Amino acid sequence: MAPAGGTLTVPVGASNFGHSVAISGNTAVVGATDFTSTPGTAYTYIKAKGAAWSAGPNFTLLGPASTPRDDFGVVAISGGYVIVGAEDTGSFTGAAYIYKRAGGVWSIPTATLTYPSSAPGDQFGISVAISGSAEIVGTGSYAPDGAAFIYQK
């Protein structure tokens, strides 16, 4: 099967573009988790009614810490909300950030989620999901046996 809806263009400077992808209605979000020297990024794309997907991103979401190798860019979307995980916000403790779209513009993070008993190596934010008013954030294999936490907006 060939892509029929278009191809989303990799922004200049993006690394690991497509590491994580999500779609809700006419909005797609693509994570570019950089494991090297620059912070990760999430990009949003819009499909206008009766038109193709925008070739380039219409918004760029950055993590509040935006540090090199933060692994920011694990994405999920539901309606007007995006959640982005960043498993390495320092010593692999991790965090997840919620962004809200209002009037066609994405906000700075409206909430920051962290592991309830954060410790180095937890990798909180290695996986994320969102549906309606609920978010779930997973930890990596470094946390004892792993874990998943559900939050409500």
C-alpha cells in the first residue's frame, strides 16, 4: 500500500524524525527524539478540509527544559491536547508535558507530569497515551519492573 494522504516533510535540523507519531482528526504530531547533541522536538501538521496534509509543520513543540539528549518527542494526541514524553530530563528521571490548542495555536505546556517517587533511571515518559480527559505515562525498564500512571485533566 502506498501513502495516499501525503508525506510530512522533515524539518531542517530534525533528528530521528518519526520516532513517535500520532494522529487525531485533522491534526498529526510527529516526534523527533534526539539522542545526541540537541533537544528533542515535536511537530504538528494540519490537514485542511478538502486539502492535502501540510507539507511542513505548522507548530513546533519544545520541552520546557530543552536540554540535549532529553529524549523529548514521544507523542500522543487526542482532540486539542498533545502529550509529549521526555524520558531523560536528567539522570533518566523523565517527565511528560501536556499542550493545549486554543484558537489554532498550541500553548506552552499547561501541565508537567512526573513520576510520583522520581529516582534516577526511572525513564518516566518513555511511553505516553491520551484519550479525552485521561493520560497514561509509562516508565522504562530501569524502574523496578516498570510502571504506568494514569492522570485525569
